[in-house]
Amino acid sequence: MFAKYRQAFLVGLQGNLVYRWNFAVRGFFSLFHLAVVVILWGAASEGRTELGGFSLNQTITYFITLLVLQFFISAFNEDYQISEEIRNGLINQFLLKPINYFAYRLSIFVAARLVSGLLVFLPLLIALPFLRQYLAFPAHAAPYAFGVPAMIMSAMIQFSIAYCFGMLTFWFLEIQGFVILSMAFETVLGGQMFPLDLLPKWAYDVAQWLPFYYQMYFPAAIFTGRITETSAILQGYAIQAAWVILLLLVNHALWTRGLRRHTAVGG
């Protein structure tokens, strides 16, 4: 049953290895963004010992962790790939075969993120002598053990949202507007512009119920020790799992209803 998806994973792995230098170059350019982060937050913390209860080193460590997570779990262009397959009729080949399209695309997503995630360490290792002074990761193992499940569910949320946007091609010729709008929310409410700890308490409490919080901020906050209470982590798991289940249901509904509108020609 799983052999076909393992084969899809291996094909995706080979396909993404062909473009390994694209991922590596993207990683190197991300270091420029990281340099800007160091300069800006260094200026913001000048004359202070803490920002939102955390030191400058802890804040920089948070952004370094975000950079790594982006390459491991972010859906870079899966939505556009799915959209192209629907628009060009390439999806027809899956309609009469015993292949679950969601599982097929998920297998390719995992392969792509494995390649890009491992390659991002190349520029980070080169920059390590300059970044070492800013690293302030937790010394004990608990944050890393708690962070892995959060990271996996974050990847599922990222992929499921991208899959949803791809499915919208059954109704809309272009999905770019939806993707850009989602990216705007994710950038702010996902903690990519600033750690969400800096929000007013009421805004932070609202953000905790939205999926954007769990796309990137939640696992990054666990890995870097910004969220340490077990009760808060378990509550986050529960909300994160609820979003995963809800998005999977939405994915299935969009696929089922989309196929009713789809006209397969050729194949």
C-alpha cells in the first residue's frame, strides 16, 4: 500500500537533488536577511538587557531557528505546482489509478523539505564563526523533544494550507492573490517579523487560536526556550492537532467538490 508513496518520495528526492544548488543559493541569500535581523535587533536592544523578557542572543537564536525551520517545513511552491497540475490536466492520470493525490503530493513535499532542510546547514556552517556569539539554545534536552512533534504538525499545517490553495484552481484560474494574502498573515502572525511575545497580551492570546501561530512560531518558540511550561506546550499540541484535522477535512471536501467541476480530457 505504501510502496507507491515511497516511490513517489524517492522520485521527489531525486528531482529535488537536481536543484540542490538552487536551495543552497537560497540558503546563502537568507544569510543576508539574517544579517539585517542582527543589525536591527542589535540597534533595538542597545542600552537594554532584555527585549520582551529575552536577551538579544535569545532573540537572534530565535530568528536563526526560524531560518532553519523555513527550509524544513515551509511549503515553498507546492500550491502553484498543484494548481498547474489541475489547470494543465496532469491531474487526470491520478483519477483512474489507486493513488491518493494528497498522499502523493505529501510524499513529494517531504522529499523536497528533506533536501532543502539539510542544504540550509551548508551556509549556516560557513557563517557559524560569526553567529556563534549570538547562539543561546537551551542546555537541556526537553525543548528539543517537545519541539519535534510541534515541527511535524507545523509541516502538516503548512502543506495542508498550500494544498487547499492548489485545490482552489477548480474554481479560480489564478490563486496568487489567495497565496499572497495568506503569506502576509503568516509573516506577521507566524512570528517571522518579530517574536509574538512582543505583542500585547490580548493580541497574543488571539494569535494562539489561529493556524498561523502554529505554522512557524510555536515550534521555534519551543526549540529556543520561549515556551517552557509543559501545560502550555500540551495545550499548543491540542490546538495544533485540531487545526491539522480541520485542514485535512477541508482538503478532502475541496478535492471531492472540485472533482465534480473538473472535466477530464485525454489523460
